[in-house]
Amino acid sequence: MAKLKTTAAEMVANARAEIREIEPPDLIAMLDDPNVVVVDIRDVRERQRGGFIPGSVHAPRGMLEFWIDPDSPYFKTIFGEDKQFVFHCASGWRSALAVNTLNQMGFDAAHLREGFSTWEAQGGPVEKAT
């Protein structure tokens, strides 16, 4: 295999330098705010296995650009609301790349810095799939 011009880690670092990152304790404090929407981009199996942030919206990573674009046939109305969106994945890598892309599209969003991996340990509530 040829050497990559940019590694995945470099892409994540570059994205993180461009986006707003929310620390877990700060997002915990925002959970009761009706103007904040937490968006979980993990695979459905990850949510089933480890649980999820109560009230979070599930939006698979592969559909985000289409779900937030009002001109797309896949547009989801939740993303047309005038709210603050905070995206997360398991460790913050996928959500950093996703939020960077969404911001480039003109969609204002932030991401949970460390993802779901440290959420519960830092006092974040978790709902288990039933």
C-alpha cells in the first residue's frame, strides 16, 4: 500500500482545530436546555451495546450531510430547527470530522470532545436500550 498523504489522526487533529468542542461536564449542564440537541452518530449497534445519552437524536454518520441539507430528499426536519446541535461518537474522532464537514456546509454545530467513551465516568446520564 502506498503511504497516505494524510493519516486519519492528522485529519481529526486538523478538524478539531477548526471546530467548537464541548467538554462532557459542560454538555451535562446543557442537557435540560430545550434549545440543545445532542446528536449521536454512532452505529445503532454501539447504542444498543453501551447505551446512549437520554434524549439524544440518532443520526448515522453516513447520512448526516443528507439529513441536514434542506434540498436533499433525505432531509430531517429536526436539523432545520433553530437550536444548538452537539454531535458525538464513541471517542470524538468521527464527530470531529463530521462537525468539520457540517460547518463547511454552513451548518453550525459543535461536538462532544471525548465522545461517549468517558461520558458516564464524568457523570453523564446513560439510557440503556430496551
